[in-house]
Amino acid sequence: MNDVLIGNLTSLVAMVTDSISGTRHKQKSILFYQSISQVFYGVSSIILKGYSSAVQNAVGILRNITAVRRINSKVLEWTLVLLGVVLGLAFNNRGLLGLVPVVANFEYSVCVFRFKDNERALKISFVVDMVGFVFFNIMIKNYVAAFACTVAGITTIVSLLHSSASHEA
């Protein structure tokens, strides 16, 4: 099998767990499922030579573990945010395109640490993150990941709309 096919099949597993995360209501559950998906997206990014993205997935796993365990350390939080940026720049082998996952992960990391217990804010930030990764994945030919991020984003938007409708009723 060629790398594009293997990378896309690996992303298929990530897609399932990402979609599940978009339907969860508790921050711990959202971040747990996203951590699993990031492992598979990271492997896929390595296979498809999107190294700045793979680094963001690794930092994202650490960020999610920190948030789930409720480790409240501004130093640790900002270290992880900066680590994502520094490692993303260091491992960027895609020029300006390689900056997309770095910026997307920066935005989401700041939101995870800033809005820890705000389901709505986490989900909105996740949708923004997914938009960045859709674009990046299309460019590295990870079509399943692009589709997965689209589905995860749409699933999350539907969940947000459903929550809004429930609160209004």
C-alpha cells in the first residue's frame, strides 16, 4: 500500500473518535476522545510528511491530559502553548502551509486553558480548529482527515445548535 492510502486509513480511525467527541457534553469526555483521535491523526501526519501537524497532535494530547486532570498551572499551560508553537516552527517542512496546524493548535490550546469548564466555548473553538485542519489535510492529500474534520466540525455545530435550542425551550 502507498503512503497516501495508509495515512488516510489511519485518519479513518481518528475520524470516528473525533466525531464522538463532538457529541459529548462534559469537558473531560470531549478531551478524552480528542486525545485518542490525535494519536491517530499524528500517525497519519507522520506517514504523509506533515510534521508540524504531527507535533501539534502530540502537544494537543499533553494539553488535553493537563486539562482533564485539572492541573491548574499557568506555567504548565503556557509552556504547552509555547511548546506547540516552537516545535511546530521547528518541524515545519511545508512552508506557510505548515503554519496552519500551528495556528489552529495555538487557538484551541488557549481556549482549552482559558475556558476549561465552558462546553460551548470549547466546541466553538474546536470548530475553528477543524476548519484549519480541513485546509491543511487537503493540501497534504489526507482526504479522509479533511473529511473527518469536516464531519467532526459539522457534528459539533449540530450539537451546539441542539444545546442552544434546549436552553431556549
